[in-house]
Amino acid sequence: MKRLFTLIIGCILAIPTLNAQSWSADNGNGTYTNPLFYDEFSDPDIIRVGNDFYMTGTTMHSVPGLPVLHSKDLVNWQVVSYALTRFNLGKEFDLTDGREAYGQGIWAPCIRYHKGTFYVFSNINKHGLQVFTATNAAGPWKQHNLGRNIYDLSVLFENNKPYIVFGVGEIKMIEMKPDLSGFIVNSEKVVIPEGNALGEGNHFYKINGKYYITNADAGRLQCARATNIYGPYETTVISAKETMGTALGWFTKDVWLDTPLPSDTDKLTIVKQNDRVFGSVPMHQGGIVDLPNGDWWGFSMMDFRSVGRTTFLSPVTWKNGWPFFGIEGNLGRSPRTWFKPKVSIPEKPHPPYQRSDDFKSGKLASAWQWNHNPVDSKWQLKAGSLQLNTMPAKDFLWARNTLTQRGIGPESYATVQLNAKNLKDGDVAGLGLMNIPFAWVGVLRDGNRYMLRMFDQYKQQTIDKPLNSPLVHFRAFGNFDDDIAQLSYSADGNDFENIGDSIRLPYQLKTFQGTRFALFAYNTKGQDGGYAAFSRFTVTEPMAGRTNNLPIGKTIMLTNRANNRMVWANPHGMLCPGQTYKPGKKIEACSFKVLDRGNGKVALQAVKGNCFVTVTGLGLAADVRLLPQESEASLFVWQDMLRGQCMLLSLKTNRFVGLDPNTGEVYSADWPGTLPGRKDGTVFMWQQVN
């Protein structure tokens, strides 16, 4: 922790020079790199309407909920509306009467379009199936409450009749009335009995006269198909083992969906999970969508440590009537970096949301969501600030009108200015990291004094410092790959000082959400108080740019993460494991030029001998050779693994260059992908050679 803390201090001091760019999956060279969003977007569902694509996903207890995003190319997305404006079904969504809805609310929605109407179907947990309809994806949306609990559903309109598949393990089907007033009596049937390797998260399609249901179980994506809508269905696995090198992170123990919300005095336990175990990481819970040209693409979610569950895009290869995720020769596995879908008008790279907010436009930026329902009379946008009136709460997680945004990976900073002069006795307001456990930094009004306070629930640590002025700036930093954060403050908005030690960020199964940046204000003495005025909220993402991740035109050395040995251009004409890497050491026989061959393709030329890394034959060990003439077999797609890490995907074999670090063998281009931990022999560190 001490070393990470030192690194964080350096990052925070350097923040004035950081690029304000926001994460986009689009690399700007004809390729994209997963995830589509580096912030939480779980249980995605996608449809195509003409040349346009639309997506929605799970938002749990956050308001507004059910974001509807639009895209022209499946890579660049823009939120156009939220189908759910607020929950009107129970006090738990208001954080009143000692009731809360953390982890409840909207789960696993299904988006559809039929005869001029957009539909979003989703169960509000414990309150039943809701259907949201609109004639325009930008809204307005109308809500229909069908009452009955139907979880993990998907809908297919067949002969103008809406059929719903739902269930976990045992998959059922029920017919809905076309006017959305209820269900057809006696229409419910079991279409896939328990015991067919299916789990949850159904997606339902009719393709070329057959019916398909995708479904996730045990970290795999399954598919069922039948020639009759009611079956019988046969099943197979269409995606498995694909973690793209993502390992399990830190996890909060003994905190579950239906357990009581822990208070700020409860001692919580966080554990580091085994980074070699698949767990729930592999791509799961997803479906498929077609392009106007007939190509098919898959979408799915992956558990991504403390940032939450993220969305991934995969090419689909049809084989024997099954839609396998992946490319020919490597079915079931997906590239992290691949060529963008072939559409008529590709979009330029852009992020899905407006994150930074000066609070001057008269409406909140599109990334904001309230934690549970807001009390509309207790907040306002005024004079370039967000004013939050304080209401009584027993701690941070019970504070009403807390405004949140998803934390963005790989790293991000949220900075805000707070004017606390209008707080009253017992009021506290500031910037938090919403999670379980949580942490925050803010201003406490104690009588006539203003006090700086930091609280870390995990460490049960409170730090107080006197303030000379109620005007203060706060910053929260999150490294969501290493599950660590830092809080800091500043009097002038330029020179920030860390407060407290680094903060551990886990994932947990109470809220089912990743870490969120949160603006909050509440009263600690059981009464309504004054108000906090927030302004100049800025999100900065230092690793969002891609320019430095692909070393085009540079000379580099590659070091295998599995054995720390450099890649050697053996004079016998093969790629071999070379010497152990030592920082600052330059070896000509281990140096390669990265040559741009357009549209995301690269070739590697050995500096010594000027030969090209080329895959011959079937990509077996001796078939990764060094040849004097470049050919189509010399082309690779550089897989950006971030932080100076990469993989090499051969376009001859559609597999990755790698070796077994335990055998002393030479390199081959026949590896399906990497494993969690990235130490199986397929992931490299690259260093530029000056």
C-alpha cells in the first residue's frame, strides 16, 4: 500500500498537465479496443433499427434509470434519454422510514422496436414487470406496470404477438397481451427444462426461421435454438474463458443483496481474490445483433473489478447454424482490439456521456444519476452551482439527494469546488467514493466553526482539520485496475494535499455497482439544515488517449510477463525466449520496429537482420519465423492491454503469439488468448528503445 500511495501522490501533483479526453473504445485507426465503456454498464441489450443501433442496461436504484444510448457503428455511443425518470413504487426508493433499495430496482432490461414504437421491458425487483414505451428513443417514455415479477426476460414479437422468455435454469415462455394490459391466460409454458446448462440473462431472437435464446451460466455464454418457438431447444456454448486478462480484484465479504446496510461504525472485511481463478469475470450475459450488410456482432458484460460490470463487443462467426463469439479459427474467444463493424457511415470517436459539469446550462450533465429518488424541492441549479439542501441522515449511505457518477477506468479524477458558507450546525457536505465500504472528504459545520473532515469506513478512520475558509476544493482519484483511491483537498484549486492514506476499492454484492463519485450533503443532528453550493465539477481521465498505447514507427523490446524474458530474434530464424529483462538494457537482437500497415494492422521488423516476424504453416511453434520478405502472413493486430502491455493477434491464424513459460519452447501463433493474471505466456510488456 505504501508504494501505491507514493505513486498516487505523484499522479495528483501532476494533474494540471493531464489530458481532459474521455474514454472511447474507438482507436481512430479503423479498430476499437474493449471495453466499449470503461465505466459500469451491466446487462446490456442492443437492437438495430434501420441503420441505427440502440442500447440499454441495468441501473439498479439510480435515478434517472434505464439509459437509452444510440450509435451508428456499435462502437461510439451517445446517451439520448433515460426511460425511467423516478421510482413510484415504494418508500425504499426514497431512503425513508429506514428503508433502502441498494441493489434493487431495475435489472437486466430488454429493448425492442416494433411497428414504430420503442419498448424497454424490465422487472423492478419486488414490484413486478414494467414496460416503457416511446415513439422516439429520445423520449418521452410512458411506463406501464404489469405487476407480476418476471426476471431476466427477453421479448420477441411474432405475428404481432409479444412472447417473453424468462427464468434461471428452467426457461419459461409467456405471451403478453398486445395492449400491454397483462398476459394471455394459460399461455405460460416451460420451453427449456432445468438440466440443459442454462443460467440467467435471456436474449431472444428469430433468425432465418429459427428461434435462438442466449443465456449465461458459470462464466460462459450459452445459446439455445429450435425450429418451433416452444421447442424442443438444443443448447451449446458460444463464448467461454474470455477474460482478456482481467483478474478478480478485491471483494467485500458478508455483504449481500438482502443483508442490512452496514453503518459507518460497522467493521467490514475486504479480501483479495485469487487472480488466477475465472470466477464471474469471463464475458457473459449478452446477445447478438446484425448489421445492414449481414454481419453479426455479439455484446456481453464482464466483471471488471471495482469499476463494476462493463460492456464488450465481439465479432460473431456463424458455424453450423450457431452464432459463436470470436473469429474463424478461434471460436468462443474474442479479440480485445479488432476492426470496427462495417457500416455505411462510421462515427468519429466520442464518449457516451457528458461527465464534467459547470452547472450553468440549467440541467445536469448526462452522466449524473441520483442515489435513489431525489427530493426535488431540496436541490436546485443556481448561479453556476448545484445547491443541495441538507436533510437528516445517520451516515453517508443514508443521505438523500446524493448525486453520483460512475467511476471511470482505468484511472480518473473527480474535482469539485464547494462553498460551505450556508451550511448550518451539524451539516456536512463534500465529495465521496460511494461503495461498501465508502469514504468521503467534506466540510462539517460545528457551531460557528468550519472543519475539514475525511472518513474511511473500512479503516474506521476520521481525520479532522481546521479550515480558514468555507470555500474549499476536493478531489477523488481512482485507479480502478488496481482497486485503489485517494482523497485530497485544496484551498485554491491548484495545490492539492492528500488527506488520509490510500483507500481500498472493492466490488461487493449489496449495491451490485462499481465505485461512484458522489456529491453529498446531509445533517448529522436529525434536522433540516442549510445548503451546500457545488461548482466546477471536472472529470479527468489521464489514460483515455490512445496515442501512446500503439508504438507505431518506434523501435521496441518485448518482454514476456510470464517469465520476464525478452523476445529474441534467433539467428536460426525463429522467435525464441531470450535473456531476462533488466531495466535500461538494450539488446539489438531483441529489438523490433513497429510498422504501420493501415487500418490497425502492424508488422514487426527485427532490427538485427531486417527480417519480418511472419507466421507460416498453421502457426505451430517453429512457424513464427523471421523472413526477409514481408507478406500478408506478417500482419498482426496489436492488442492494447494498457499500461505498456500488449498481445499480438496473427491475421493468418486468428490466434495469438505466445509460449508455455514452463517448457523452454519457442513462440507459436496458436494460442487462443490469455488467462486472468496475464502470466500464461501470451502477454508482453513493451519498452521503447531510444
